[in-house]
Amino acid sequence: MHLLKQLNDLRLTTAEILYHMPDHPGLLQTFVWQDYDRAPEYPELRRFLDFWQRELDGPLHSVKVAGQKLIVPGETRFAEAYLTLH
């Protein structure tokens, strides 16, 4: 399943969600959400934020999103020496 997610261009997505505490609206609390999602639409994150706004009491303040592709080109480095063993 993990390979299928990689091949479908899903990214490991992390969102830092700041929200107002229901009992103390002047205070902000942090929640970190992480899942596999597709950039730039982020449908899974959008579903989660829709759920949050519909079902939870703490109003959202801001959301920061970071994502990392799961399959990236390999890094190529040239060796500084060539050794042959007999």
C-alpha cells in the first residue's frame, strides 16, 4: 500500500493548526496533523479542516502546511578514487 501511495504522487503532509481555545478565546493552542495527501489541492487536509469547523468548538486561527514527496530523484556523487581488487 505504501508503494502505491508513492506511485500516485502522494506526499507526507504535515499541517500545524493554530486554533482559539473554546473557553479562553484569547489563547491559541497548536495541533499537528499528518497524513498522506496530494498537493496542491490537499483533499485529505481539507476534509479534516471541514470536519474541524463543523464538529469542534475551537475556531481556527491559521494553518501552515509542509509536504515532502515520497519518491525523489536520487542524489548522485562521483567517487574521488577508483579502486580495483583482485
